[in-house]
Amino acid sequence: MLKALLARAHQGHRTMAYPAGAPPPMPERFRGLPALDPAKCPEGCRSCADVCPTDAIAKDGPLALDLGRCLFCVECVTACPEAAIAFTHDTRLATRRREDLVLTGQALPLADALEGKLCRLFGRSLNLRVVSAGDCNACSSDVNVLGTVGWDVGRFGIQYVASPRHADGLLITGPVTENMRLALQRTYDAVPPPKIVIAVGACAISGGPYAGHPEQHDGASSVLPIDLFIPGCPPHPLTILDGLLRLLGRLEEQRRVPRG
Amino acid sequence: MTAGGTTRNGRALALKDVPSLEPSQFRGWLVNGVRDKGRRVVSYFGAASNAAGGTAAEGISLVAVLADDANGRLSIARTISDGTTFESVVPEVTQAHLFEREIAEQYGVRFEGHPWPKPVRFHHSYRKGYDAWGRSVDAQIPPGVLDFFRVEGDEVHEVAVGPVHAGVIEPGHFRFQCHGEQVFHLEIALGYQHRGIERALVGGPTKRTLPYMETAAGDTTIGHAMAYAQAVEALSGAVVSAHAHAVRGIALELERLANHVGDLGALAGDIAYLPTASYCGRLRGDFLNMTAELCGSRFGRGLVRPGGVGFDLSSDQVRDLRSRLTVARTDVTEAVELLWETPSVRERFEGTGTVSPDDAEALGLVGPAARACGIQRDVRHDFPAGIYRFVHLPVMTAHHGDVNSRAYVRWLEIQQSISFILSQLDGLPANGTRAAAGAMRPDALVVALTEGWRGEICHVAMTDAAGRFSRYKIIDPSFHNWFALALALRDGQISDFPLCNKSFNLSYCGHDL
Ligand code: SF4
């Protein structure tokens, strides 16, 4: 018992100051929001598009990168002769609409808060049922990690609940395998309305590395309407948290800039 | 008895040097190897008949790899089956049970005499028109719908759990036959995570091959990527630098640390011992963040590449890692030792979810689950490759086969992995990130083994005449071990299921592929 108390004293208080204070620093090699500089692309160059494992990069017109497909690997950066693509340390990636995830060099339109009534209902208390539908357990893990002491999403009134009947919405990872399609649909049906759906990770948004396989459905939007897209493979916990807080209108910066 | 061929971990051999036996000889070799010579089934799979150098237009090839742990040798053989039926070895070789079910499902071969011929992942066969259960090509194959073993009786009841569980966890279906709280039998039906990885690997490598490897079991990115890299390097003759070997070893042990520490925390959480649960929950993140220092990704994406590593380790990073690891060692030691000193924890861990050594041997368990039953089995020791050829790690074991032993083995391994990394950081060879891996040898085969945190990862790559993959077989350690969880629950309490499950923490996606 004494040891447990001593350990408690030594381990200390570990919940991060974010969002009131600074977010935890990202490691030097961290790959967050890609910065594109299409002006640098040599005429006819397709080096990035050719190496991209998920065809996230289009070079038919000007350079465009679909964050919903991106695995945040380094293949395009390595292949580009002109350094037209670079990964920044920006962890904010979540959007409300699928098409907003296609970068062409413009600023990413980050997720707005839920509208009126939904925001009033869920803004201070959001219970989510997490469904893994073919995920590789990396997305699951970094969703789960938000429940640990360092992140403690409980302080925002966000909880992962055991039953869909107790949930306000679903958080989905994985491309939606054919073998999970029905279970996912049934879990959704069991959530009482009004309800929201959040897709976390390249798989849940587009099928990720498995896009096109007949064993899966290229993401959750094939089955359900999605309210929030959080890209990454897997997204950093900070990216997931940022997305959730944005959806709930809980970030200071959202309040400072009133939405039109 | 007809002999199979012999090979070693990570050594490529020409397909023609893999002995092709008559079906009955092949079966005899397999049974004799396991039953009489104490070998272990590492891999046993089907392939298109022309993939293993056969010429038969009809039928399929069967390839088996057996491990002789004590001598660090792998024994290998193949045969051609007519593609409709084959005599099961399971009555004599229990540990082949899931392998045969998988071959049946993938290639439509019925294994005669298999005591439990059920689907594994619930998909159509790779050979159109051949189905082990006689289903038509357009039949629906709903997952989890199968002939579950049932116990009948007035007071017996059945409990069905999943695929969607209460926690944040991958999907699987668990069917318990209970008498009150007591579990008579548990049957586990998986396949919900099936993404078609093996099917998509044929004809590769393509630009997706590495992502497939890194996400086959995403919490074992380094382990699977290392097995893959080893296979490609053997087939292409690429020489990996000492620096890259060391960095891979560091990453593999960091992966082990993150998962072992996280699981010890989760075990504590399952019995509501909150101090260790919360400290380890945080510390797991510290190890993931160390991996992110290496390569930008907490799960090691982008680090292991055929020919070496995608990122080197600078002297600043070495210093930084060393100091982080030293701090983490103190914190983890404190957090985990609380477990062993708290009687209520011991009371819940000890004697719960016991797997006997005999069952463990019969099932061919691997990893900490095997070592917790006193079995000396560890790829790093028995089939060392890469850095483990130069650094010899003792095999950590415990002896009761229960939750406590599985937890304790993890703790022993945590300490060992930290020491290993610290010593690697002290003597890190300079330079040499990545050598070019050229074209792969045509008509060849290689077996690549890595000790991931859950145990033995086995990849078998076969190439065609053009040096492309004609078959790529992945065995995640979970494939061997899931059945042990079912056995661990026998005669236990159904309320102990979460604790037992976490003590194995097997991979659903690694099993389902
Ligand atoms: S998006 Fe990436 S990390 Fe997430 S489940 Fe898919 S493969 Fe795994």
C-alpha cells in the first residue's frame, strides 16, 4: 500500500495542458499536414503519383493530394525531384466534408462545429461507440489512447461507451470489410437518433491500403453518412482529439472566428 | 521415412530444391516430423499448382515448413494434391488444425478426417468452382455462421459475444457454453477483419506491398515489415548494413515494449487495479513516441525497408533515446512491480486461464504464451537473423501457464528489451541506411521468421519465373495461439474472459489478413 502511494507521488499528474496550454511537441520526423507547391512541378512530371501506394496523388491536372487516401508514407516526398511536397508538423487535419480533403495547395478547410441543436446536445457530452470494421489495430489503438491519463478525453465530456444504445454516435475505423458490413449497420441502427458518425483513418475514409479490394467497401461512407473525417494512417491522437473538439465547437480558435 | 529438405531462417532456395513428395509420403513426413521428431508446424499452406514448380494443370500444391527449434533448422517439403480431397494430419498432428481449415477455405480442398472442418475467414475459395463446403460461387458467406460446438443439458446455456464488443477492440465472435458462471467450452469465430491481403500480394511486389505488410497487424508493423524485408533481401541478395540491422532491432524491441507495457496496464485495468493501469497506459505512449522519434510514426510506419531502413539514427537521437529510455525504465519498473507486490492482483492473476504445457506443445504455441508454459521458444534465440545473430538473448520463461505467468514473462521481456536497446545505442555502428534491393530470384522460395511481440511471425515467399510473388504466405503468431485462449477458458469463469483475453492479446487482423 505504501509503495502504491509512493508510486502515485512519483508518477505525478500527467494530463496534458492542451487545449488550454500548448499541444505536446511532435517528433522531428513526424508527418502531418502535407504542404504542396504545385508551382514547382516540372511539366509532365508524374513521379509522385507513380509511387503513391493508394493513388492519393492526382497529376492529370495540377498537383492534388487526397488526404483521405494518404498513408503519410514518404514515397512522394522521396520521389519528387523539386521538393513540391513536404510534410509539416501541423496535426490539424479533420474536415466535415469528404471533398474538403483534396489538397491542391490551398488551406485545408478544417471541420466546423456541429450545427445548432446537435451542438447543443453533444457539445458538452458526447458518448461514442467505437466500431473497428477491418482496421489494423493502429487506428483503434490511437483512438483508445485518448482515454488514458495523458489525453483524458473524459475532461471534455467525451466517452467511449459499451453499448450503441448508450451512444450518441459511432466512431468507425477500418475500410468496412464485407464481413463487418452488417454488424456495422446494425450497430448504427441501434444508436438512438439524432446520431453522428465519425470516420477515423485512411481506411475508414477511403479503404486506405485496401481500397479496391472486393473483400471491403472502400470506407464507411459506402454504408453510412459521415459527419467528420479524420485522416491519417493512423491519425496521431492529437489529430483525433483536435477533430473531436472541433466538431463539438470546443476550441478557442473556433470561437474567435465566428462562422458565417 | 522420406526426408524433407532443410533450410534456415532467411535463406532462399530454388523451388526445385524443395523436395516434392507423393501425397502419402508428404503426409508421412509431416506426421513423423511432429509426432516423432518433436518438430513444430511453422507454416502449412496451399498454392496454385504451378506456383510451387508443379506442372499439373489441375490440383494444388501444398507446402509445409517444420521447425526444429533445438537445431535452428527448418524442414520443408511440398506435394501436389488433386485439389479436391486430402487426408487430414490433424488426428495425429493437432497443431495443423487451423492450417488445414485455411487451406480448405482458400483452395477448396476437403481434408478427410479433420475433426473440425469449419471456415476460418468466411470468404470464397481462390479457385473458382472449388469449395470445401460445396457452396456455389455466388452463395452468400455470412461471417460467424457455422456449426458451433454445443453442450446440451437443462442447465447449460450459451453466451454469444461479438463481433462488436464493449471496449475499443477489433471484432471477433465468442461463443461460450456455460453452466452458470463456469465455462465448459469456448469457440472463437474470426474473419471479420478479412481484407484480402494474401490474395492481393500475388504478382507483387507492387507499390502497395509494403503498406500491406505494415498493416497486416498494425500493432506489429515492425515485426511484419522485418519478416518481409528479410524475405526480399534473401531473394534479391541485398546486403543490409550493420547500422540498419541495429536500428531494426531497436525498433522491434520498442514495439515489444510498447505492447507489453500497454498490456500489463490493461491487465491491471481488467481487475480494477488502477495505479498500474494508468501508469502503464501512459508509459506505453512513451515507447510509441520513441518509435516516432525514429521514423515519424508511433507505429513504425516507414522505418523498415527492403535493403535496410528508411531512416537512420543520428547521434543526437541516440542521446535523446538513451535518456528517455532510462527515465522510462525507472517509471515502468515502479508501475509494474506494484502488480507483484499487491496480493489482490496476485489472487486474480494466479491460477486464472491456465494452459498446460502439454496442450501448449500440442497446439504449437509461440511467443510469450508458449514461454509462460515453460517452453523455451523464441525466434531471436532459435533462428536468429539480423542483429540477433550478434547479440544473444536468453529466452524468458515462466511455468504455470496462467495469466500471472503470461504477465510475468512480459515483464521479464520488458527488462531485457530495455537493456538490449541501451546496449545497441551504446555501440551503434555508423552509417548505411539502405542498400538497393535488386530483382528477386526467379523460381525460388524463402522462409523468413521474426520474433514479434506476440511471438513467431513467419513469412514464406515464393517467386515465379519472372521473379514475382507467385504465393506469399503470412502467419501471424495469433494464428497459432487463438485456440489456446479457448482452452484457457475451459472450466474457468466466464467473468474471467476479459482478463484471459488480454493476457494473450492476440491479433484479429493479423489472423484474418
Ligand atoms: S488507416 Fe492505416 S492505421 Fe488506420 S486502420 Fe487503416 S491501415 Fe491501419
